[in-house]
Amino acid sequence: MTGAVLPLGVTMGEPAGIGGEIVLKAWLRRRAGRLPFFAIDDPERLRNIASRLELPVPVSEIEAPESAGQIFGQSLPVLAEPLRVPSLPGKLDPANAPAVISAIDRAVALVRERRIDAVVTNPIHKKCLYDAGFHHPGHTEYLASLIGPDIRPVMMLACPGLRAVPVTIHMPLRQAVESLSREAIVHCATVTAESLSADFGIAAPRIAISGLNPHAGEAGSLGTEETEIIAPAIVTLAAAGIAVEGPLPADSLFHEATRQAYDAVICMYHDQALIPIKTIGFSRGINITLGLPFIRTSPDHGTALDIAGTGKAGEESLIAAIATATAMARRRYHA
């Protein structure tokens, strides 16, 4: 499919965090080949951050995303989402939660209208949103809720050299183990294989499936989930023509030599995927939501309230999220 190249929409995220700073720094490191982007944010907030941190970033308010590409080379385009109260670095204020959520809603509306090529979300502070009445475990679940009840998103974490997909996401570990099912593993691996082919250009994806228990259960002596749930899921996937291997012991699945043998690994719970990603590529790790009818990427870090306003925040993860969204959009819409 070919079509007009459209900008990316970058959401505000938690205004007391580092999102504004890293957007400004990402604009300073703009380069040819990446799609232009605009922020859905409070323009005055971004101007204040730029002034305080002495970042030479002109901020220009736009009325529509179609204007972003025309001015991106000279200034950071911003689609205005005014805050209710001025934000202070590191100081949460639930009064600004509606603006945070509205920025996400507007980005999703724009991408579904095909006025932008992808959504890049800055980190939100879930506790602050909960205090304001937000009822979703995180970004991934909220984005799915905006589409419809039948959407079952899959969260992929990626850094140079590793893509990891957790079957269970934001829930207590005990609940994650109890909710693990063959059907959930098959769904995650199937969606992952489809995305690796369509969005990452991998013609014949190879997927590793981790075990849950130590040593992948030791043939049932250290747990039966591998034999009763994971292995049957692998049989189903193989029968569907997906190249899968497992269940493999998680303690030896992520070292460099083993990672060369697969294109993604399906993990059984949140930290089993997140720990290796953040160990191997903390500053460049990103979050990609698969299974949505649009492209969404995000930095794989939090709001970093402790360093907000200090100028210490690194923009590498946001830049990686922008670069990945660019590559996915080019394959999906402009090949």
C-alpha cells in the first residue's frame, strides 16, 4: 500500500514527569529519514521547559496535524492540549489528569481517521490517573478500550537484540500464573508472528516460548504448567505453520548466543519479559502494542519524577520509539 506520508502524534504523558523534556530533546536530534512528529501538549508548558533547561527549541502551535510537516524543520509543532493548572516538575496533580487522557484520546482519533501515521505515547503516572478516576491498568489496556471489547492487544517490548512479549501483563504474579492458558499463549504468539512479518519485514519469523517454572518444569517435577498448558499451545502453533520452539528454561533464554536463534520470545508474565529488556537495553527499550488497528509505540520507561526538571532525562528511548513507528508505518502504509 502506498499513500501520503503523515506525521506522528506524540502524546503529553504525565506533565510533572520527563515527557516534555525528552520531546524537546528528540526534536533537537531530528534527522532525515524519520517521520516528522508533533506533540499533543500544552505549548506554554513546553516553552517553559525549553527556557528553564536552555534547550534551543522554538515551539509553534498548530491547528491541525496536516501543518506539522511544513514547520517541523524549523520548530516543534504542538497541537494544543491546555493543562488545567500549571505543572511543576516532580509534583503530581490529579487536576491535570483530564488533559493527559485527552491527549491520548485525540491521538487515537487522529490515527483512526488516517490523519497521522502512528501514535507515540509518553509515560503516564497511573496512580495519579487512578486518583482522578482512571480505571485501566495501563496504556495498553486503555488503548484497547478505545477501540472495542473484542480487541485483545499484545504488548511487545523491544531493544537492540531482543523482542519479548509477555502473555500476562499488569496483574499480581499469583493471578498471572492462575490466568495462564493455552489459548492466551496461542493468541500472543500468533499476533506476534503476524506483526514480525507485516511490520518488521521478517518473512519467516522464529519464536521462542519460555517456560514458567525453574528449568521449564523439569518434566513436571517442578511444576506442571509446561506439560499441561505451554507444550499443548506450542503444538497448536506449530500445526498452524508458525516456527516455534519451547518451552525453554527462562534462566538461559536471554544470553547473547541464544538470542540469535529467534526473532521474538513469548514470556509467561510481565517481569520475565521486562527484566531482560531493561538489562540488555535500558536506555533504548521501547513498548509496541500489537493487535491494534493502528501503530502505537512508547518509551519503555516511566515518568522519572525524581529527575524531572533537572535536564538529566535521556531521550534515547523516545527516539527509538519514533524510529520504530517510522519503520512500521513505512512498511504498513508506504511500501
